[in-house]
Amino acid sequence: MKRAERVEIIYDKRRWKLLEELRLKTIQIMETLESCHLHSIVHGSIARGDVSEKSDIDVFLLEPPSSFIIETVLERSGFPVQHRTIVQATPLYALKACIGLDQQRSLSFPLVKLRPVEKDFYRFGGEASLSTLSEEKRVAGVDKRLMLIEPTAEGHVESAVVGREEEVANLLGVSLNTVLDRVRALLRRDEVGRTGVFIERELAQDETFEQALKKLADQNPAVRRRIKFYQK
């Protein structure tokens, strides 16, 4: 789909208020994690600022933590847990633990060490730390339409990424390969629609993420290879 070269979007009062409300909900989760020295980010529209009524809150930890600590912190702080799932997008990507708190909020973290390109993925889409949110700052990032969102005082400016991959990589501080990879993936989704993930396994009520990961590794050679190859 052809995108406009450059468009300025001015936010109205309703959109500023929605952004404030969503960020307050995000800060509650991130402060809870920070109290136990668990540093997290939020990525996507919450970080960039271009929120809508459909925006989800996805808080993410970049380093593998103890799932016991995470779940204990959430329970003590009164956060409801609706479901717990292990997800792996492709055999090469890290396995992630996903904890759904409600229809809008989720917390996820890697179960194995992330590759640099996987960390770049979050910066590509726009990532914000707790201090960034607390200081009411917004960051640049690329949305699912492959539009670069650059915050302004009145809203944001959006511009097409395709054809400007190297410029976007430099602006966001990610590798060119990361931008090219995301462009290919999102253009393919435009063509064939959203495809399934390699692994999506819901945990039993009495099962830990570590136990579920071990079972997956015992059963699936691709999971074993992913764990061993990047565990150093």
C-alpha cells in the first residue's frame, strides 16, 4: 500500500487525555516491577504517543528474570493474572513468557537471552523506560503500517519507512538489518495476512514457566537448539 510521504497529525484533548490515562496504567505496572529491581520498558504506541482506543499496554523486561519473583510481585500488588502463555514466533526467535493481566494490559519477558536484533525490535517500534514516562517524554518509532512516528509538541509527524530504511535505522539507533527485516515481515503480513506463531502454549495453573520451558525443550529439538545456541 502506498503511504503519504509526510503527514502532520494534531492531537485533540481527547487523545491527550487517553495517552495520559494509558501511561498512568503502564506506570503502575512498571513501578511495581522497579520496586524489586526489575527494569522494564513499554513499547509501541504508549511509548510513541500515537495511542487510540485499541492501544494495548505491553510491558516488557529485556533480560530473563525469575518467573517466581515476577508472579509473586504481581500477586502481592493486586494485579490479576488472566492467563500465562509461552510464545515463540519462529524457531530462531527467543521464547517469551506472556502474562495477561486483563483485556488491555500484559507483561512479557524472555525465557532465554535475547539476540541483539531482538532487542532492536523494541527500539524499532519505540520503547520507553519508566523515567521516560514519568518525565512525560515520547519517543520515535515505527508502527505496523511502516510509518515512522516522530513526536511533536502538538502531536506527531508520520512518514513512510520504505525507501528510507538506512535513514530510519540511524534515527532510531538500530541496525539496518533490523529495519530491513521488519519491513519484509510487515509487508508480507500486508500481502498474506497475519500468520501463526511457531509455539503458543498455555500453562497449567500449577505449572511454572521454567517447568513448561523444560517440557518444550524435551519434546522439541528446535527449542533445545535455540536455548543452547544463545545461552552463552
